[in-house]
Amino acid sequence: MVVEVSIGDFNYCNPGAMGDIEKFELATDAAQRAIELQQEWQQEHPSEEVFVGHGYRMGRWLHFESEEPEELLAWAKGQDNS
């Protein structure tokens, strides 16, 4: 299971995205929320790997690479500073 952080609007996340779909102005806010959801989902599904990932998928089905929370936050800070 993956908690996605997509660049763009809802049309840019993977088709079939479900659960909590939220929009954020700042990438760091989105990353923080994704990490919170990852932790919640991991507690709810202890037998499955739950990870975070980010990307720009243009509505196509593409796999997100697993990232450590620190990596996601570093990427988000870079987005906010650019």
C-alpha cells in the first residue's frame, strides 16, 4: 500500500486512488500528512508494507517508488523552495 503525494490536481494521481484525498498548497504540508497516514495505515494493516511516495503521473498507472519519510520531506522542502 502506498500513500501518494502527487504533483498537480486529482487528475495527476494514480487511477484507483482511494481513501483520503486532500489538496495542499505546500508540498511540505502534503508530505507531513502522507507520513501521518502512512503510520495510521500501517497500524491498521500490520501484515502489509505501507510506504510513502511522490510523483507526477498524469493520470496513468505508474508505480511509486518506496521512500523513507525523511526523503519525502527533503523532496517537499525542495519543491516549496523552488
